[in-house]
Amino acid sequence: MNTISSWRLLPFAVLIIFTAPLVIVLSSLLGNYSDNWSHLYEFVLLDYVNSSLILVIGVAFLVFIIGTVTAWTVTNYNFIGKDIFEWALILPLSIPPYILAYTFTGLFDPYGDANNLIRYLFDLSSDFVFFPNVRSMYGAIIVFAFTLYPYVYLVSRSALINQSKSMKEASRLLGLNQVQVFYKLALPMIRPAVIAGVMLVIMETLSDFGAVDHFAIETFTTGIFRTWYGLYDLQTAMQLASLLLIIVGVFYLIEKNTRGGSIYTSNNSNFSPNLEDNLQGFKALIAFLICFIPIFIGFIIPIVELSFWAYEVNLGFFNDRFISNAMNTLSLSLGTGIICAGLALLINFSVRFKPNKLVEKLSSLLSLGYAVPGLILAVGMVQLMVYLDTFLFSSLDIVLTGSIFGLMIAYVIKTYALANSSIESGYQRISNSMDESSRLLGISGWRMLINVHSPLMKTALLTSVLLVMSDVVKELPATLILRPFNFETLAVSTYTYASEERMLQAAAPAIAIVIIGLIPIIFLSKMIRSSRPN
Amino acid sequence: MDNLILEIKELNHAYGESDLTIKDLNLNISIGEKVSILGPSGCGKSTLLRLIAGLEKPNSGEIIKKAEVMTNHKIFIPPEKRNVGLVVQEKALFPHLSVYENICFGIHRNKDKNKIVSDLLELLKIDSLKNKYPHEISGGEQQRVALARSLAPNPDLLLLDEPFSALDEELRKTLYKEVSEVCSEKNSSILLVTHDPYEAEVMTDKQLRMENGKLI
């Protein structure tokens, strides 16, 4: 009985730890409001709201267009390169927005490589600038849209692939041409999936710090950072973070609710898969360009530019600092990956071992952290660590604050959802009869987990560790705030170099981040290749 | 020849490199005529309807509708410009639209949508379902909606591809009669393909047989 109770208690205990920093942030709304609020209110708050709003609207509009049109094109038409585009369209996901922002400024600044090339090719004067200023709202919108559109592409493609051919044929016979079929029928039918994808993009955009900071755009995240580090006012920073958290929460709820739009899917048992139309000539070229341009801007340009920078410094980047940062990153991400995978295994086992609706609900709530911006998590975590230091080590000064411990907890909260999704799908493949058999053989509880489930879950465990690692490597704002003094990771090092305009030196850590970021992309592309109904 | 709604001449079709599914097929249907083609599964019945609807391109031959070439070696009119209705077993109702919206879907803007839809809802006895969604109604009701949707744009020719085969026998028999009456009332020409002789007998005036892609 005691064993069963402890299994049931586990999700409760973890949920308390996971939600503690968020509760601390939100509780700041009930605290005192400092004089800095009048400064914020009079001078910058409106700018934060306006910039965030314009950024979100622009990015949402662009990702909607790019994501749905590319998904429609690769799902419904056959043309040169289609098989490659199908998975290559998700490659930009491996480039964090802040790295694309750095490469864009390196390329398109007045004396960036692209403008230099134009001046050289056409023998123009040195003050001639061809490309418009990229350090602007438009530049930021393009950066976010071309790194985040795969969220919309993935969900749209998955929804379109499940649309029956007969629906499309019926609409053709009712008078719709191919373009009309897309926007009058296919798009409304996949609306819930598209909305969910766009909401994810909005959450990511609102959470970003690195790219908007580099472009000097005043959004909520840069505002929180400046209030804390500029005005040294943690309480006001937490109150600002609470506002952002509430906004993100609204988008999170919309995303969750729209996923349940069952009436938008056909439950017809006579489903006939979509067959592609063969495109040739000009139409094939158009389809090729529709798919190639997003990959070119979101993946090829940054990779080429980063490689070019890395080549310029020869092997000079491969110094002690790089190795030390890489080791820090590796150990942090590996540690977080193992903790997340272990935790997800234990919690999923507890849900399976003693099924209970409340426990199941609580377990699903643990994945909420993924939607919380890293910056907010960091703000809450700092305060939590201060409380814990005061409570546990009152005689000492600082133990947990600014330690690896706080940083790793923040990573675990932020990336648990990734590990959980992999472990959850791994558990779905283990039949319940296997549990029954082991129980009849006298093996249950920990022994069942260690001797039966763990060996069967090896691949799922490895996948979850890798997925978590690739996300931790990219995380910037939480690392910047929570890292111990003088402790650098690849993301922090990239940020530091870029903020000092030392782009060539930023290339090596950035490439390392992108390479590690490719890990989940490889998994996703494998899933995409095997997801065709035929 | 002026009263012909459909003329098919020397039609041949194969899927990819496989054998011909339709072989030198000739067929004429007059305005208001109801024709059925009987045959076993895989004999090419459904392919013939898809060729007429413009959902497949033939290897050779000619399809003429109301004296206008729809398909030959030079011309291929896309399905949306053929004004042909097709009802299949799968129904293919749009799940995100209500019954009313499904029926409206193919009606051109300048027409009186409300009147057309109301008449069809009444004719097919589904007026009470107009605000419901496809997943909220039964299989038989879904099939009536699919038929109403196909009839709404007032097609020159209605193609029926074993539309009732997924329904139970009693409901099937009711629908045979009702659909036949509705089509007579609208003076619609029908081409039905089926493997059920009873369905062909009840619903159409002329029955043809098809075997291995040929009308015999």
C-alpha cells in the first residue's frame, strides 16, 4: 500500500517543484509596486506592448503563409526535389532565431558581406547600401518567421496528408479550381491544426530574448531584462514577467483547445489517401521555389555565412575557451537530459502502475513548462533559490542562488515535455498484457520498472535524452541569468561575441549549437518520411 | 444527336504501365435518360465515371457533353468546368461545414442559394438536418446530403458510383426509390454504376453490362 501511495505522490511532488517559480512570479502581482512602474508606464510600457504586438502579428501572418503553402505544395504535388523538401523544410528549426539574427546582421548590415558583394560586383562606391536596414522590426519578423515556420508546416502537413482525396475531388466537381480548393476547402478544414501551430510560434516569439535584443527591439522580454539588470528592480521585473506569462498562458490555452477540433476531421472509414498531381515546366518551377526559398533563407544562408566566418578565423576558434564552453554545455545538457528522461520514466510508470484520472491530469500538467518563456522561468527560479537559501542555509550567504542546481531545475522544467512525449509514446508500444504477465510472475513496482520496462524503453529513453539535450544547448535567456559566475555555455558565448559585434568568433559556438540542434530534426525527418499513408 | 447529353467515342484508359482498364468504349446517353452499368468489382466501372468527371485523363478517345468536347487528344476540360455531379459511396462531405453549407458549396454566387437549398432539403426530406454537421447525422442521411450537394449546382449529368452500397438493405431500397423520383422531378440524366442488378433495375431505364473494361 505504501509503495502505491508513493507512486501516486510522485507527480504531485514534481508538480509543486515545477510550478513553484511560476507561482513566485505571479505572486509578485500581489506585492508592492515600485516607483519604477511610473517610469515604465510613462515611457516604455506602451512601446513593449506595441512592439510585441506588431512582431507577433507580422510573424504569425508570415508563418501562416509559409507553413501552409509549403505543406500544401509538398502534400499535393509531385515535382523535382519534392522528396527532399518534404523533410528539408523543417531544417530551419535547428537554427535558433538569435543565430539567424546574428548572421542576418553580418550579411545585410551596411558593411555586411551581402552589401560588400553588391558593391564589389557592380563597382559601386563604398557608401552605397543596397539592402535595407535589417536591424528593424521587419528584419525581426523575417528572422522569426523563417526559423519558426516549420511549426506550422509540420502540423499543416500532418493534417493535409490525412485529408481524403475524395473531398478534394468532390470540391473540384462542385466548381473549385486547385487554388480555390486550397483556400476554400483544405485550409478551413485544417484550421485547428494551423491555429495550434501559429500559437506555438507566437509563444516562441514572445519568449525570445536573443534576437530582439540584437535588433534592439523593445519587447516584453528585453524590458524584463533591462528592468532587472538596468534598474536593478527584481520585483518590477517579476511583475512585468507576470504580464507576459498571462499573455503566453492565453495563447497556450488557445493552442490546447484548438487541437480538440474533432469536427474538422473526417471519421469516414472509407478514407482514400491523397495522390499527388505531377507538375511540369513553369508550374514545377514555382512549386520548387515555394519550397526552396524558406529553406534558403532559414537554413542555407545562416549555415553558409557561419561556415564562411569559421573559415575566416581558420582553426583559431578551436581554443581553450571554446572547449571549456562546449564541455560546460555538454555536461549541462546531458545531465538535464538524463534527469528529464528518468523523471518522465518514473512519472509515466506511476500513471501506468496505478491508473488514476487525477494523477494522469497532473502528469500532463507537468509539460506546461515548455510554454513558459525561459526568461520568466529564470526570474522565478532566482527568487525561489533566494527563498531556499534563506530557509535552508540562513547562516551561510549564498549556496543555491547562482548555482548549477537552479539552472538545471529551470532546464528540467522547460524541457520535461520533450522527454515526456518520447517516453509516453514508448510506453504506448508496451502492451498491458506484459505488465499482467510480470505481476503474475511476482514482479511489480520497482522490479517491473527496472527489469521489464527499462530494457524495452531503451530507444525511447535515448531519444528523450537527445531531444532534451538539443533544446538545452539552444536555451539563452535562462542560462544568461541563472549561470554561475564565470560559467559560459555555447549559447552564452555566441551571445557575448555577437553583442560585442565579434561575429567571426561567434561562428564556432553557433555552428556547434546548430549541429546539436539537428538531432531532433533527424528524428522528425524520419517520422515525416514514414508518415505517408501509402 | 442533338438530344444527347453524353457521347463517348473509342475511349481507352490504363493506370500507368498496367493493362487497359477501359478498352475502346462507346456510350451515348440522352437528356433525361437514366442509364446503369452493371459489372463485377475491378471491371472499370468507377474508372469510367472518373474519366467522364475529368478526374482521370484517358489514353485516347473522346468524351463529349452537350456537343462540347470535354476530353480528346488535344482538349481536357478540368473537372470544375464540366458541370457534372458525382456521388460516391464515401460521400466525402466536408466535416467542417453544416449540412446547409455543404449543399451551398457548389452553388454559384449569383443564384438564389436559399431557394435552391430549401427545395433540395425538402425534396430529400432532410430539412430538419440543415444546421447539423456530418458527424451528427446517420449514414443514410449523409448520403442524402451528398446527393443534395451534387444536385445543387444543377449538373447536366449525375454520376452515381455505388452510392448506397455501404447502407443496410432496407435503407438502400428506400433511397433507390426516393433518389430516382428526385432525379425524375429535376429531369436529371443519370449514369449509375453498380454490381447490384436490383439497384440498376429500380433506379434506371436502361441497363448495360461491363466486363474487363468493355461494354457488352
